[in-house]
Amino acid sequence: MADLYAPKPEHKFSFGLWTVGNRGRDPFGDVVRDPLPPVDAVALLAEVGAWGVNLHDNDLVPIDASPADRDRIVKEFKAACQQHGLVVPMATVNLFYDAVFRDGAFTANDAGVRTFALQKTKSAMDLGAELGAKIFVLWGGREGTETDACRRPDEAVKRLREAVNALCEYSIDRKYGFKFALEAKPNEPRGDIYMATTGAYLGFIPTLAHPELVGVNPEVAHEQMAGLNFVHAVAQAWEAGKLFHIDLNDQVPGRYDQDFRFGSANPKSAFFLVKFLEDVGYDGPRHFDAHAYRTEDYDGVRDFARGCMRTYLILRERARQWNADPDIQALVAGLGTQGRRGLGYERLDQLTMEVLLGVRGGG
Amino acid sequence: MADLYAPKPEHKFSFGLWTVGNRGRDPFGDVVRDPLPPVDAVALLAEVGAWGVNLHDNDLVPIDASPADRDRIVKEFKAACQQHGLVVPMATVNLFYDAVFRDGAFTANDAGVRTFALQKTKSAMDLGAELGAKIFVLWGGREGTETDACRRPDEAVKRLREAVNALCEYSIDRKYGFKFALEAKPNEPRGDIYMATTGAYLGFIPTLAHPELVGVNPEVAHEQMAGLNFVHAVAQAWEAGKLFHIDLNDQVPGRYDQDFRFGSANPKSAFFLVKFLEDVGYDGPRHFDAHAYRTEDYDGVRDFARGCMRTYLILRERARQWNADPDIQALVAGLGTQGRRGLGYERLDQLTMEVLLGVRGGG
Amino acid sequence: MADLYAPKPEHKFSFGLWTVGNRGRDPFGDVVRDPLPPVDAVALLAEVGAWGVNLHDNDLVPIDASPADRDRIVKEFKAACQQHGLVVPMATVNLFYDAVFRDGAFTANDAGVRTFALQKTKSAMDLGAELGAKIFVLWGGREGTETDACRRPDEAVKRLREAVNALCEYSIDRKYGFKFALEAKPNEPRGDIYMATTGAYLGFIPTLAHPELVGVNPEVAHEQMAGLNFVHAVAQAWEAGKLFHIDLNDQVPGRYDQDFRFGSANPKSAFFLVKFLEDVGYDGPRHFDAHAYRTEDYDGVRDFARGCMRTYLILRERARQWNADPDIQALVAGLGTQGRRGLGYERLDQLTMEVLLGVRGGG
Amino acid sequence: MADLYAPKPEHKFSFGLWTVGNRGRDPFGDVVRDPLPPVDAVALLAEVGAWGVNLHDNDLVPIDASPADRDRIVKEFKAACQQHGLVVPMATVNLFYDAVFRDGAFTANDAGVRTFALQKTKSAMDLGAELGAKIFVLWGGREGTETDACRRPDEAVKRLREAVNALCEYSIDRKYGFKFALEAKPNEPRGDIYMATTGAYLGFIPTLAHPELVGVNPEVAHEQMAGLNFVHAVAQAWEAGKLFHIDLNDQVPGRYDQDFRFGSANPKSAFFLVKFLEDVGYDGPRHFDAHAYRTEDYDGVRDFARGCMRTYLILRERARQWNADPDIQALVAGLGTQGRRGLGYERLDQLTMEVLLGVRGGG
């Protein structure tokens, strides 16, 4: 039984350095865990069975590192990845932590900030390319407002387009071959963030100069914060050929960004998500953008990371059972029947619950 | 295995006439199911294995029935209950459907409406007592506002107190022996409903003339609409000796009142609820205040009702497994250990998920 | 002062027949107002100063009307519009009320339902064209699920695309010249509705066969139900050239669909919306998709309709004051200053509040 | 006009040291403002016109200060208050920042943590008493869970009761004369916080050994996070004689804890709140528990603080206008009329909006 749920490289499970390295700071409390150096994070991820490790530029290289320091750090990190057999499938850029971005990065009113944000992102792309990443995620966490008096919101869209176009050009010029994955979020840390949902980015992409290079990186928590059905958003992205990456975690609707262990807030919606990804044959990374509770030490961080992957695999197995269940398949076969009065969805959903809860045929 | 999840009288599963009799009307659509006469509802509930049936006055007796009609209807209903072996553990009053209550019942600005609401409730108590009910639920669905310009909210509290005091007096005078269970809801059908949460009623009860007669009837959907943790509310009520009744269903946070099949929106929170009720030995009715999807005919209504009870019993079994799981119990035994750095809650929660999903020890 | 806020034709204020004709039915209560015949609704709208009247097919023509009845009804309605000087800028179709659509219309599993939905929509387009409408709104209120077990969500997207493509063809064939405006909503009456946000539709449109014919109809309440910033959604649509229509009302986030009088739930967000529409020169209809409280008779319905328009005009005047306020404009002029430490947004927002509340210059 | 909205001591406006001293750190970003020493905060508050300053123990005295340092710091702070004419109406304790409280304070599973939390609170009471505070606020920000597997929720209630009882005893023993004000919050920083609403605390208080010493401290943001009507909660507390303190700020429903400037998210609900407090004659502190946007320097912090008080006074003036408006008062006088069909609430609310927006009788 245990083997069934053990992570393997073909599952493409990845974690950000910032996830296992999260130190437990929150708006009302201080850090609770010591820093986890990147090379130790790589070792930890290898120990728990991950396939890939992702990073923001400053997760690895401090914002004020000298070029020599930068090169040494990168070299050590590559060595650690090689030693532990981890790949770097995705890279991204931190445009939210430093105070300079407090009013946004690509959409900031201060043109100097916008220029700096572009330069910083290009450097992060250089770093990602050097590490072998083929996906570059852009999360505009500070692109937003507390008061809409500060900027016309259509101006923000224009600035964002200009930035993404410039980054596409840079990737083309350097022959990096990046696919960009845009990550939406409705709010936090800004009162409202522009491009609040995955749908908003799907609408934005066709207006770009190189739409073929740009897709989305939907995150469970970010859609669920707004109470939206995550699998519907993922399905629209998939059907449009734009599901370039995915961020897995969990979140109770209508709250602060919780980044809980995958499947731990609502296993039913996680089930439908895993089922969709497996049914359509999504073959990109399964990236867990989550972190351990603040009650935990690094043993708990390992439990957290193992739990993310294990729950994914349990739900994948449940999805296979669902697809093989004769009672369910009989109902599914009749779904298109014309003129039916009662559609049998209560029964179908109850059988789904019973597959999920492991009371139909083994478990 | 099937037997394990078959409903029995000792489980005290009850349904309102309005639940299986719900015809599928909603704000944007018409009815989809024919009326279900109360005696047929009793037969349906007996068929699926329920123990009790609850009712609003007008679920059984039309608001404009003559006394003779009323007596005949009640007689037939009692006969049906007796024939099918169903009890009537709870009765309540409909103070929300008729247009007269459009601005509230006990808290309406129109004193004539307040008087009528009291009279109607007393008649509903007469009916409930005649049917053997010992619990009387009060849900003030129209006690609220769309604009707070219409009434001082403290005045509403006073009016509500006056009404509940009068109803307690009436129950004492008539020797009905009712326990009153007050049911909170934050909004819908009013913009805001007074006494928005179970907690608000727990604060209101000690200000009554007969607090010992009055407790609460928490409803899953009503707390979860506001994104609140339902088991915390139930636990506070239980600990205060005020858990007189409970309404089981399911609901995604931050939405319209969905009244979904128990456990179908989020089985994890349903699990903690069932575990709490079973652990503390709650022995009141397990009342399902939910209804079938609008896609269903009466076969689907049966599936819905069976699913509510079956999921409860599956989760009860999962709770027993949790209590018997040696790894979990080892963690639980160490919960109070002083000076621990890592608290092991990620592991504890992951094991809980795996019990829930049926991948630890049978299923 | 009164003149300043009196509605005029150039303001392009329109109401749906279903808005002033709403009878106050809700999930927990019966109708409270008598039916308002369409010709009387036209008279009422003219009386309060509206410019346009919109309709679903069945707001005017009962679903089971004979062709002769249909023609008579349409003729009388056109006469009433002409008599009262009202135009019909927009038409739409009701694909949600009848039980046949309980599992969706264009996305239903039953192919017969999908065919019927297309036919019904084409008839509604015929009606709209006959009445002179140039905008055709599509709101897929039943296109969704209570359980995602019933359909693959990407299949729903494909079905929806097929339907919209067919409707575009029909409009082209008949030379109707319609612009289609797609209206998103996250949930209610379905558990989850596909195409949950305006952004989702902006992403869907470029995948259509005739994207140039299709835009969006954002509704205040529908974005705010999900807690999203409405003006950001409108701005993205505008900037993409896709703001074909707009539905104005109000809504407290995270609740049932309230459809409150425009500006009555949160005047600050309404202010930023009006300011945006006026600043960019949006010249389409200002359509109020709202209804009077259930406490009201038809005098209250008139108050409601007058209030929608009056609040719009008050906020328009406040927007003009904002644009003319020297202190505010001094702050705005400095917004792009490079290298500033304190950005002055607290002051800017406070001045905005004071303009809104009428304590800066005139009022 | 300016004089009308200038803060005066009789308005009893107070701010926490942590509000103007907030440095702008958030979950995704670093501090943006230099530390503000408590004596400088006192000067700043005096400069903007505040009457009182409140504090957590560690806002003033570092958690690791020596007794000698503690006494020196307190002496300097008292001198600064005296010099600037500020009072200290309320004190509280920080039971959330330090890592020791990561699983709660009074409800932690570790008995050593519970003991330490009590000791720390008693020291904070000593400090508050020394500074002349008569109100002691308790906010149990860490009393909650991410997984309900970690503790029976009724056990948490018992532990909380034991702690509050002990603190009441301590206040009595020391003759401090404190009134305790319990502050509810639904979530953040914990996944779920026990005692999620003001109502929950109103239900808890009557179960205490000294209920007469204990009331509530409702906070706008904390109720509105859960989408609840704040003025209804305040009214219930007031009517029960339990409104011992109040925390004013603003918050969009269903989001992270925003702590925005009072009245800036929704001036309409702020209006009804101010109107209620003024109408009933609440004479406690008007405490602003909010902070400036992260875009601001200390000039912006001053703007923020001035804006909180100024908006309160503007809304107070609007409430007076409402009470004096003859059209509104005519409607109010008819509110109780029996047998009315249309209740006129649309008109009443529209007039309220127009008072609020300053378009009725001056502004």
C-alpha cells in the first residue's frame, strides 16, 4: 500500500525554496524556524522524494549580493541539485518583498521603479536559464491598490502589457526558450490586486505581442480566496492551451492567504482537480506552493512536504477508482440521455464521496 | 460493510417535511418537482430509514385552513407517522413565507405583525405539542434589514426578547415542556439578519426571563455562509449546555444558502463535526435541513436523503478509527508535553486526512 | 440643485422589464407585488425618467404564447415604447427559469436541451431585432454544476463556444448587427457557474470564430459577490475594447445575489466606477439590473428606480469635483515623481472620501 | 467648517502605540518605516489631536527588558503623556508575537505556555494600572487552530474561562478596578480563532465567575472579515450593557485583516455605526485600531490618523443632519404604522444616502 503513494520523479512534484524554507513569520508573529540554506533545502526535498525545486531570484541570491557572491552561490546550488538529483523546472522573480515595490513593480507610478523591476526580472531570467528552467512565473503581488484614487486601472493594464512584452522580447533575444506563466491573485498583500483571477490573465494574454509564449499559473489558494471553483479555472486554461504551470496548496474561501498543505482544507475539490489533471494528461510540474504550519519545526516541514505529495497520489488513485467504478460509469454513460426527468446527480455525487472516502472497493 | 452504514432508529436521523418536500424553486427558476403531500413524505422518509420528521406549521396545515381541515390533516398525519413508525421530535413555525412578514415577525415595525407572529407561533406550538414534539425551533429568517435606517438595532433585540419570553410563558402555562432552540443565520433572505451567529444567540439567551428553557439550533450552512468554523460554534454551545438541536447540511463559504447534502461540500469539516458529536455523546436528533439538487426527481430525493445519513455513518466510523489509530493516539497523548519545539500538527492532520480518505487500516 | 440630478435621455439610463417588474419572490418567501404588465412598466419607467427598457424574451412574451399572441403583445409593447419615448437598447434571453434548463442550456448534458436553447435564443434575437436592440446579452445562469462529477469542465467550455459561434452566425445571416455581451457570475442559482468572472469571458472571447462581435456585460453584483474589485474588471474590459454593456446595482461581498439599488451598499466603490465610466467616455447604456426591496409597493419601486439614476448623477458630479479639486490635482500631478519615499495615498484617499461625502467645496 | 471636524479631548479619540507605530511589514514584504519610539508616538498623537494612547505591554517594554529598564521606560512614557496631555485609557497584552504562543496562549496544549501567558498578562495589568488604564482588552489572536485534530474545541473554552476568571481575581485582589473587554476575530493569524465573533464572547461572559467585570471590544474589521453587519453586533453588546470598548477601522468583507483608515472602505456602514454610538450616548473611548498604507512615510501616518478622526466627525455631523431632516423624520415617524403595504424603505435609504453624500441641506 505504501508504495502506491510514494513520490517518484515521473510524478514531477516540485517545491519552491520559499515553501520548505518558510520561517513561519506572519502579520502578528515573528519567525519560528531558523533559516534553511538553499543547499539544505535541496537536500530536504531530495530526502522527502521531490523531483524539482523552484525559486525566486532572492530565495537563492540575496538582493545585495556581489557578482562574485552570486556566482559562488549559484555554483553551489547547482552542485547540490546535481548531487541530489533535483531539477529546476521553474524560476520566478521577487517583485514584492523590497520596500521599493510597495506601490507595485511593473505598474508602479514611479517610472524608476518600473525600470528597476524590468531589470531585476531580466536578471532573474538569466539565473533561471542558467539553472535550466524552462518556465518563468510572474506573480504581480504588489501590482494593485489600497485606493483606486492613485492610478487609472486601465493605465495599469497598459503598463503590465508593456512589461510582459519586453520580457518576451528578452527571452527571444537571449534564446532562453521560456514559457511565461502568469499567476493571478485577488488581494493580499495589496487591498486589491490587478488581474484578480486566472480568467483575467486569459483575457490579457491575447492582447500581448507574443501571446504564444505566455500562459497561466493558476494557484488553488488564489482562486479559492475569492470563493471561485478552481477546477473550472484550470479547465478553461487547459482548454485554451494555456496551462503552463500549476500551484497546488489549499485554502478556505474568503480568508487571508493560507497556503495550506495540498488537499488539507477540502479534499473534495482537491479530488476533482487531481482527477482533471490526470484525465487530460497534464504533464507539467505539480508544484506545491504551500508551507508548514507555524507550530512546526523542520521535522514538521518534512511531514508537510511528504503530505502534499502523498495526498496527491491518494487522490490520483481515487480518481482511477472513480473511472473504473461500474456504478459510476453506468451513470456517466447515461449523462447525455435526452429527455430524462431526474438526472441522478445526487446519486452520482454520493458515489463520488464514497470513492473519495474509501468505502467503495478497497482503498 | 453495507450494514455498517444503514440508518437505524437509535441514530435519531430526522428530516423536515420541507426538505424532502422541497420542490426546487429558486430565485431564478420555477419548481421542478410536484408537490409531495405530507403523508407521502412520511412514507418516503420511512422507506429510506429515517427516525423522525419535523415540520413548520404550514408544511402540514395551510395558513388558511379551516379548523376542521386543520384537525383532519393533523389526524391523517399522525396516523401516517404511527403507521410508518416515525416520531416528530421537533416542530417550528413559518414566520418568513407570507408577505405579512416581509419586514420581520417578532421585530417588525408594525405592532400588528408582531402580535400576529406571536399568535401564529403559539398555534404552531399547539400543533407541535399535539404531535409529541419536545423541541421547538425558532428561526427568525425575516428578522433583519436591507437598510439600517428602518429601525434601531437594539430595539430589535428588545422586541425579540419580549417575544421569546412570551413564548416561554406560553409553554409553561400549557405545560408543553418545550425546549426552545434558536437558529441563527447571517443573511438571506434579508440583507442582514439580526442574531447572525450561534454565538449571538448564546449571548442573548442569558438575558431572557427563562434562560433554562432556551438553547440553540446551530446549522452547518448558516455558520459556514459567514466562513465560520462550525464545530467551534457547536462546541461552545455544547459546553454551555445549550446544544438543544442541530441542523446538518453543507455549504461552500461566502455564498447563497445552499443546503447541500450533508458532507458533500467539505467532508473534512463534516468529519470533525461528527467526531465531536459522537465523542461528547450528543443524544439529540441529527436533523438534516437540506434538500436535493434541482436536477433531481423523487428518486433523486431518496438518493439525497439516504446519502445524508450514510455519509454521517461513514464519518462516524472514520471517527472511531481515528480514536483507535495507534499512531494518532500516540500523537494525541503527547499533545500536552511541555517545552516541545515542533508540535507535530502537520503529521497529525495528514494522518487525519488519511483516516478520512480510508487509506489507514481498512476502510 | 434638483436639476443637477434629474435623469435625461443623454444619460442613457435603462432598466430591464424584470427589474421594475420584480415581484419580490425569494427562496423563503412568496411574491409581494402584483404583476406589472410590460406596457405599464414602460409607463412607469417613462414617468421616472428612464431612457431605455431592456427585456428577456419571456419578460414580454410568455414561453407558451401562440404566434398570434406573440405578435399582438410585441405590437402593443412597441406602441407603448413609442408613446412614452423609450428605446430598447438591449435584449436578452431567459435560459434559466424553465425546468428544462435545470442542468444548463448551452452546456447541458442533454443535446436536446442544447438545441432548444439555441432555438429559443434565436427567437429572442428575432424579437430583440424587431424592437431595435443592437446589444444582445447572454447570461448563462444555469451553465454550471452542483457536483463536478456530472461533466468535464473543459467540455462545458467547448459547448459554450459552439453555441456562441452559432449565434454569431445567425446574427450575421440575418444582418441583425448585434453586439453580444457576455455576462459572468460566480454562483447562484448553480453551486458554481462556468465563466465565473468577467475576466473568464475576456479569455473566452478570443477563442471564438467571430471575436469582434463579442464583448462583455460586467455586473457590479456579480463581481462583488466574489469580493472582486469591480472597477478593475470594467477597466480591463474597456481597455480591451470589450465593454459592450454594463449592469449597475449593488451588493455586499460574499453573499446571495442582492441586486440592490445602485450605490446603496458601498458608495465609494460606486464612485470609482462612475468616475471611470465618465473619465473614459463610455457611451453605452447605463443599465440598472436591480430591484426594489421586498418591503415595497410600486411607489417604492418608483423610489428605487429614481434612486438608481439620482445616485449615479450625484456620483458623476462628485467625480467632476474630484477632477477639479486643486488639492487633489496637485497630488495627482505628483503621482509619477521618481524616488519619493512617502506616496501620499492616505491623504489622497482621505480627500477622495471628503469629496464623496460632500465636505469639500459645494455639494 | 474646519473647526466642525477638528478633534477635541471630549471626543475621546485614542490610538494604540502599535497603530501609528506600525512599520508596514506584511506577509510578503519587509518593513518600510523606521521604528517610532513610544515617546515620539505620543508626540505625534498629540500633534494630530488625539486624546488617548493605548498599548500592549511589549509596545512599550521589550519582552526581555530588565526590571530597571522597564521602570525607566515607563517613567519616560508617563512623562511624555503628561507633557503632551494624553491619557492611557486602555491597556492590553501581547500574547501573539512571540514564538512561544504559536499554538495559543490561554488555550495552548502546553500547560507551561498557559502559565506563562497568565503571568505575562498579570504583568501587563500591572503596567496598565500604573499608567492609569481602566479598561483591559484581551485579544486571543493565537487561540485557535489550523487543524481541529489538535484539541477538543470545548476544552479550549474551558481553558479560556479558567484564564479569564484568574485575571478577574487578580484585578480584584490588586484593586485595579479593570473592566475587561474581550475582542473576537474569526481567523488570521490562525486558520480559525476560537470565539470568532462578538456574539460568541457575549455568550461566554455569562459563564464566568465575575461576569460583571467583563464585556466586549468589538472591532469593525474583525466582524466585517466574516461579512457580518458590525452595527448589529455593537447594538447587541450595547443593549446587554457590555460595550466596554470599541475598535474602529475599516475592512472589505472576506479578506485578510486590512485595518484600513476608519470609514475608508465603506462609509455607509461607518455612518450607521457612528450614528448608533452617538444616538445611544456611548461615552467610552473611540479607539482607532488601524494603520497607514505601506506606501506611506510618517507624514502619511499623520494623514492617516487625522483622517480617522476627521471622518468620524464628518459622519457624526451627517448623523445629526439625518436626525434633523424633516423628510427623513416624517418617514421615521410612520415606521410603526399598522397595516401599511409599502413601507417606504427604498425612499428612506435613498434619503440616507443623500444625507451621507452631502446633497441634502448644506454639507
